[in-house]
Amino acid sequence: MSASDTIFPGEARLDIGQRRVALRLALLAAALLVTFGAVPAFASDYWLSSIIIPALVMGLAGIGLNLLMGFAGLVSIGSAAFMSVGAFATYNLLLRAPGLPLPVVLVLAGLFAAAAGTLFGLPALRIKGFYLGASTLGAQFFFEWLFTNYAWFSNDSQSLTISAPRLELFGADLQSATGRYLLVAAVGVALIALAFAVTRSRIGRDWAAIRDMETAAAVIGVPVARRKLQAYAVSSFVLGIVGALWAFAYLGTADGHTFNLDKSFQILFIVLIGGTATIFGNFLGAAFIVLTPILLDRLGGTSGLGLLSDPGAAANLQHIIFGAIIVWLLVKEPDGLSALLRRATQALARRAA
């Protein structure tokens, strides 16, 4: 072998790195092609409206909470409260400032939610753990009370209900199932990109240091108080935009009780089932949350079992299944379904090799 054919270790590492980058870019292109091409072309209106849109929106809500809980190690049991802030802010901005384009409205709604999250995140500067969870629970009850007692937020509606305004972007009508899906998908891509950018930045590294050992993070110069408030702000920003999508791209109408404590627990379940400190694992948890009731309903209809055909019993069975899986995951696999999927993929790759 001649000297020109010699491969140095640095060159080998560079070649492997280039291959990884090329592979990631190819996977990203394929994912975007499926998301914006194949899904709207082949999925029916039922699948888009009843399964895909709620799964995507709840997965994005899981990302919002995971930024706070998984990456920063903080606690919140009031995630749905910040979703309600985003939904009502979007409604009022579109109603009272109709000249604003939809993307600007969503960003402003997210900023309103971020301000609320920062305010209710102030106790994190003094307390932690269970007590912090109890303090964030106050946001849940406060905003639910606010939006059900003050009719101004719902344009003086007697029912205190907000209805989806006309969804359009640069003149394009987004009222159809395909239009609403494309809106959710586009906003989802932007929020996922934001989550990746934040978690891989200096802020994300500081969050990880605080999560692993707060005292050591303070010793090495991490601005702990500022980073904690930033975690609540970024998490609530995402949840505020997601709340607008849930109210207007999925439900079509909402009120203060739409974003109740059960919704906050659903988001918490998504994070626990999908896996903490992960981005795409949240969509696994959301798919489980959305598909399990549908599967139980189908099972009850086809099996003829009286237990599953009773709506109350089916709802209780769902809670039992959720609780059992969460307990199993916490004991056997704290990293959630994303870790199980990653290990299964690695095992298949080793067998193929």
C-alpha cells in the first residue's frame, strides 16, 4: 500500500461523521416528505381529524413539559393551564386584532403563556420537589377559575365558550381536515426545531447540570435562578402554542374546563410513557394516549363484553392500563418507550450486521 493510500484515524473519524450527517439529513428529508406529502395525500379526513391531529398536538404538549421536567429536572402539574392561556390569547388576538397574521398570533400567544409560566415558576427559586409541584398546581386552578368567571376572555359569551375563528394563512383556507393537519404539522416542525436548538445550546447544557446536581451547577458558575425561570418560560411558550392548536385545529371550540387537571395529567403520562429527556419519545406516549381509548372501544364493540361496552367501565379500564404501564416503566424502564424502541433497533442492527 502506498503512502497516499494510508488512512489516518482522524480521516476515518471524519468519514464516519460525514456519513452520520448524511444519514440524518436523509432521514429528515424522508420524514418531511412523509409528513407533508404522503400523509395528507393518503390519510382520510377521519384519520386526520380524530387520530393524527390529536396525537401530534399531544406529542407537542409532551415536548413542552419534557423541556421542563426531563431536561431541566423541574416539576409542573399545571401544564394544561398554560395551554389555556395560549388558546384564549389566540382567540382574543384574532378577534380584537384581525389584521395580525396567524403565525404572529401564535407566537404572541406563546409569549403570553411564557409570561404566565415565568410568574408561576418563581417558587422554583426557593422550593423544589413535591412542594414545587403543589405550587404549580395553583396555576391550574387559577386559570380555570379565571376563564370560567370572566366573560371578557370569551367575548362576553353566555356559555363562556370560545369558537375557532376562520383559520387562514396568507389567503389559504385551513378549515378543512387537510388544512388543519398541515397547520399542526408546520407548527410542530418549528417547535421541534426550537426544542432541539434549546436543548443543544448553552441553556440546555445548564439545564442538564441543574437537573443532575443543582449545587454543583451553582459552584461551577451556572446561573441557576435565571435558568430555572427560562425553563418555565420556554416550556410554557410551547404549551401556549399547543393549546391554541388543541382548541382551534382539533376541537374547534373550547372553554376553561377544556384544559382541566385531567389534561395536565394526560401530558404527564405522555412524558412518563414516552420517556423523559427525549423529543420524539413524546409522540410515542401521545400515540398510546390517543389510540388506547379507540382500541378499547373497538374491542368492546367486537367482543360483546359488557364491561368494555359500558363507557364508565371502559374509562376506568383505561386509567388502570395507564397506571399499570407507568408503574412498570418506572420499575423496569425509567427511560420509557423511546429507550425500548432504541434498544430494539440496535439489536436488529447488530443481527443484520
